[in-house]
Amino acid sequence: MLRFLTIRRLAVIDSVQVEFDPGLNVLTGETGAGKSILVEAVGLLLGGRASGELVRTGEETATIEAIFEIGGAEWLVRREITAQGRSRAYINGDLTTAGALKELAGRLIELHGQHEHQTLLDPATHLPALDAYAGAEAAREAVSSAFNALLSARDALERATRAVADRDARVELAAFQLAEIEKAAPLPQEDEELASLKAVLTNAERIERLCQEGYSSLYEQDDAVLATLGGVWKRVGELAAVDPVFQPYLDARDGIKSQLEDLALHLRRYADSIEASPARLQQVEDRLALLERLKRKYGPSLDDVLSRRERLRQEVEAMTQGGERVAALDAERQRAAAAYLEHATALSEVRHGAARDFAREVERLLGELAMERTQFEVRFSTPAGEAEWSSEGIDRAEFFVSPNPGEELRPLARIVSGGELSRVMLALKTLSASRRFGLSNTPGRPPSAAAPGLVFDEVDTGIGGRVADVVGARLRSLGAAFQVLCITHLPQIAAYADTHFRIEKRVEAGRTQTTVTRLDAAGRVEELSRMLGGANVTPQIRASAEEMLQERAGNGAKAKGESPALGESESPVRGKAKSSNARPDRRSRA
């Protein structure tokens, strides 16, 4: 249960500390007094979206703290929001995420806001309500997981199918490019070798002439180098005898002679190999032109052309195997669809099996809420075809209701009034909470501090009179299994409170201040009198308020000593709560 709630610098609230009790806690006050801000604060503790606009004007940070007691353990939960819109969350003093905060707080308390009545008009909310009653959360999760796997398989198959659809054009292009390169059959560095050969063929006559002249200078002329070299070495020998500095040259004479002889031989052979052939030159130029075209298209270098050839081979091979991949992926999709259908069918059976009992429970609860002869039914439809499957399964469900005898059942959105919708919502939330927390609202059972909490913001929408009375009785009965926090404008509901708080707003020193006061018996009479008569409270109205409280007290309502929720200087972090009857009469200001 929610034991303490502390709010500082949130909206019109400066500082409020409230100590709640087990059972039915009712909060009343004039419209605009700030009642819903308390509910919004609880929503922030549940991990709701934070906004800097929630921070009180002129302040930097808003803080919401709560102590929950459940299963003998205390949980201190805190949320801080800055004026810039940033927020921090803490659990037992440790920094955490809003998601983790939501996960924890969601196990401790449920929040039902002002607009949840309208969500019932959307058939999309009906299936989750039935599943909550049926305890089908694990089955829903299995269906959702299987559906996600099916979506992944579908996506992979669609991508492969699109690839195959484009394959023919792409294969044709890739095959053409590959054939063009393979027909040319280029070799590594072939362009460089052909460029050298072209230079030789272009200058064949000149090369032959130069080789012959060089050979003649070395061997054939009267003054040939090799013939006169003997006289040179004789003179160098005489010089070396005089000065040893010439000895190294003399020692190298055999090597020099050998190199000159090799050079002469190479010149003669090279000249013999050169043949001026215009036809051969044309072949080389044509081959170079072909290689240049390939380089411009697939290059810029010949190495790039060769790399492109290898990639094209791989692409053509892969694309010709595309049909096999599509078949494999289609088989995978079929397996995923079969797995999904297995889980979805099992969930559907659970739903159909629970639907009748669910409807009877709703009818029973509506009977307790002055809708005794209401007929309620869950109607299913199962869309045909895989395209209609969803993460919620193969079922579609909608609530049908007939509030009046003799009328046919119609969709909930088309038949109910505002008051009827409020009672249907209360009945459904009662079932949902009871199943979720595994508790039952046994009549006469005393409120338990170990019970989880339910928060209802204006559950009384569209009702009044006798209906309001039975709704109040239902809420107090619900408080036997859960701690219930209820904001209401109706005295018939407020009279059933186990603990009653009055919320007031006033202006002091130019700032709006809100107070939260725990009411004692006398305070409750005054508050119910205000709710019954407005500004003009007559003795008759006060007597009616007293009578209303006495009647509810006779049915087990408890009286509480009047005191503020908690003093501003008191810390909400403490051990067991003190008796509220021992508190002085003072107010918490906001």
C-alpha cells in the first residue's frame, strides 16, 4: 500500500505530505483545488512522462516521494523533475531509470485516471481486459514474441523476393560485363608490357641502326674500342708502376673487357631481333586500345579491371542461387507462421474459455452497482488470412451490453450513458485488479496494510443519487482487498471513506497555497455538508450529512481523528506509521 506521499514544488503545490491508511481513502475539495495534481504525482512515481512545465513557477526542481509498504518491506520511491524537463528517479536512494521505476511501482499500485472511461469505448482495449481476467499474460507474451519472429521472417522473405524480381535485369547486366572482360582476357601488367613493345616497334629502324653502329665501334672499325684497349692498359700499367693510384683500374681491366664484349654481343643480337613490322605494331596498338576501353569502363587501372572481373563472377554466381534462398526463406516463414498460429490458437482457447465467466462476473458486479438486470457479453471475431494476424493473436473481441431488459445487446460504445460507463469501468477494474494481485474483496474483511493500491480519479463521472451510493459501497468493499485512493465530488461516495481528506486552495502573500487535511468525525460532517449544500449549509443539510455518515458507519465505516497528513518538517522516511488519532490538528500547505 501507499503509506506516505510527499510532494514539493509541483504545479500549485509548494509542499504537501500525506499519510494514507488501508481501506478506502477519499479526497474531496472544490473544483480546481488541486486534487488531480496528487493523482498526477502518483502517475510520475509510476514512471509517467515528466515535463518542466510541472515545476512550480519560480522553482528549479519538483520532487515527489512515496513510501510503499508491501509484504513486510518498505520501498522508498523518489522522482525529481527540473524546470528544464530533465528527471531523475530513485528507488531506496539508488539512482534508477523511469522504466525500472515504472516496473516496480506498477507492482505496488494501479492508477485509473479521469479519461479511462473513454478508453472503454475503443474495442481495442477490450481484449487486454479479458486477457487480464483470464491470467493470460504469459500466453500474450508468447504470441507477441512469435509474431515478432514471423514479422522478421516475412521481412527477410520480402527482401529476397524483391531481389529475385530484380535479378534477371541485374544478372543480364553483370553477365554482359563479365563476358566483355573475359573475352578480352587481360593479364596482370599487360598494358605496361605492350606500351614498352609499342615504343620498340615504333622506333625499329632507328634502334637497328644504333645497335649496328655501336657494335661496329666496339669491334669492326680500325680504331674499334676493343682493338685499341690493349694499348690503353699498357700505358695504365706503366702509370701504376710509378703511382699505385692507378692500380685499381689496372686490376679491373679484365672485367671491363668482359662487359664490353657482352655489350657488343647484346647489340648484335638485339639488332638481329628487331624487325620493322607495321602489322605487328597495329596489333599492339589495337590491344592497347582495347585495354584502355576496359580501364575507362571498369578501372581506372588494369588491376581494377581484374578485381571487377572477380566480383562480377561472384555476383553472377550468387544471383543465380537467389531462387534457392527464396525457397529457404519461405520455408522459414511457414515455420514461423505455424509457431505463431500454435501460440495464438492456445491463447484464443484461453480467451473463449474465460469469456463466459468474465461476462458473468461483470454482470454480478454491475448488479451490485444498481445495474441488476444488465446483460454483458464478449463477442469474438477471427479475421481470415495471415495478413490480419497481430501481436495480440488471431482474435478480435468487443464488449456488448444491454442495460435494460428486453433490449438487444449492442456494442458498449453505442449503448451506455456516462453513469453506466463509469460503473462498467469500475466493475472491469475490480476484476482486473483482483486477478492481477491475486486478491479477493471478501465482504467484512478488514483493510490490510499489505494490500496493493488502486487510485481512482473521478470514478463518479455521470452518476449521482442511489447509483452514487452503490458505487461508494462497491469502493469500500474493494477497499477490503486493496488500499483504494478515490477522488470524488459526490457526498454519497465520500461518506463511505475509511479515511477522508479535504483539499483546499487559497491565496496567501500573492501565491496559491493548497492544504490537505485529514478529517475527524466533525470535519467529515462539515465537508459532507459543503458537498451537499454548497455555500449555504443549513441545519437540515448538516443533519443529513450526519445521518449519511451514521448509516455508513453502521455498515463498517471507520472514523478518523482530524489532523493534517504530515507536518512540513517531518520526514516521510521512517518506520511504522503512528496512529493518526494522536496527531495535532494542523494542515500541510502547498
